[in-house]
Amino acid sequence: MITWSDYPILLAAAETGNLTAAGRKLNLSQPTVGRRIRALEDHFGTPLLSRENGTLTPTDFGHSILDHIRRMEDEASAIKRSSATLETSLAGVVRLAASEGIGTAWLPEVMQHFRRSHPDILFDLGIGFRDFNLAQREADIALRWMSPGDQNSLIGRKVATVTFGLFASQHYVETSGPLNAPEDLENHDGVMATIMDGNILWMTDSRGEPIHLPKRITFRSNSIWAFDEAIAAGYGIGALPLCGILRGFRGVDNDVVRVLPNISRQEDLYLVAHEDLKRSKRIRAIFDFLVECFKKDSSFFLNGTPSIFETGVAAALCCDGHPVNTQDNR
């Protein structure tokens, strides 16, 4: 018997390109995914997926089915969001999404100040360099780098400009070759973080292309935490936000120094929510709170000056000495 729950399995297999990844995405075993897709194909009497170069791709009929499945998911998500907008209490779970670094170091401390006046709001924080799907409520509020996304249903607000520089351990600087000009970087060891669709964290030109890359990459990771530790351990030179290393919360800066300080890179950070969910009282309260906190901490992100959340008076500074006003139903 075919049920609605079979269709998201087909969609996951088509989007990931293999049964194992689809099962991991849906928390199902690979045999279960294969069996449910075969049941759909038996039901329709035609293949829905074919294998090309080791990757599952939809057949022509499969494409037509997937179009309907996506519309069905959109409608189901809209119903879910509509129910959320009816929530008028300042209680319940709010899903936040952010990348490593800001999501693991800055955001938890900030939101604890919010919870002091709103203890009944609970947080579910998703960490990763990917765009969490707000339409399907993978997150209620997300922090995104470079742009808010291209969905018309999203409301995005640029909340910070973050400056990045080049850093290395003191020991590496003292024992490596000359480092007086950007061209010298090519003869040094590099430490790379892989972020957002395989891009690397490094200095770029006006077209966004990496420049003066080291010839030898001694350490590469998709984890910002591991990347930070590798720089501190002396693997080589890497790009870090000034706020994360000069005045940040992470403990890797004891032996890390900035090199070539005239070289920098800036990236904008956006706070994003679905336009439906912003009508929810608790989500709107958190969104407005974070906008104000980013505003008050703008110099921290731009210049690496001390964050107000390191001073012990963060709540007062962030909200001008008063709790965020959440009494209206904007």
C-alpha cells in the first residue's frame, strides 16, 4: 500500500543521488529506502529512478512525480507554518541555524541573556555551513553568510559585516621563511576550511577568487573548530575572523598572531526568517532581540574589538538597560 510517507523517500533519493544518503537524511536504513522506492515503481508500473555514472537520477516520469511531491511538501509546510503563526505565547521551542564559530561561540552566550527574561523559550540550534530550509521549518531563524537567499518568502536583514585576516601560530612565524608581502604566502604552508558548497576560507580578489594561495596545504577541514586548532598548533597560515581570534570566545589565541595585517576580507552576515513565521510572537521577539544585539556588537564583528558579551554587562548594553519589548503583536 502506497502512503504519503513514501514520496519524501523518493524525493530524498533523487536529491542526494543514492539510497544510503537518502536513508541517512530521513533516518531510515538503506534497504528500507530501496524497498519503498521499488514499491512506488511497482505501483506506477514504470521506473522512477535510473542509475547514471553511479548516481541515481529521475526518469522522465520520475521528474513529473517529483514536481508534484515538491508542491505537496510546500503545502504541508505552509500548513505547519500557519499553525506556528497562531502561537501568541512567549513559550516553546525556537529552531535557530548558524555556522560554526558564530553559532558555537557567540550565539549561545547571547541567547542566554534573552532567556533570563524569557525562561519558557527553549532553543534547538542547528550548526552547519548550509542553508537550512526555512520553508520546511528546518529552522525558524537562520544566520546566513553573503546573502539572505533567493526565496521571495524570506525576510532577511543584514546584521553584521565580519572582517577576516590571516593568522598563524607564533612558533610558525618564528620558524618559517620571510613573510613581508602577499606574494610570500605562496611559499608558506596553508590551513584551509572548506565551507559552503566546497568553497575555501581565504583571501579573495574582486571576483571572489582566492589569491596568493600557499602551494602546500598541510591541513584542510570542514570543521571550523578543527581548523582553528590546526592554526594554533602550527600547521601554517589560515584566514580567521578578527572577532574570533583577537577578542573572541575560543581558547586558541594564546599563541596565534596576525600576519600581513594590511590584507583583509569582509563578509556580510544576514538574519533570516520566513515571512509567515515572523508573525509568531516568540520568533519575532528573538529576531528583534538578535538584530539589536548585532547592532550593539557591530565593532566586535568588524574590527575585533571586545564583544559586549565578554564584559559581564551584556544584557544591559544589548537592550539599553531594558528587556526587549515583546508585549506587542507586530
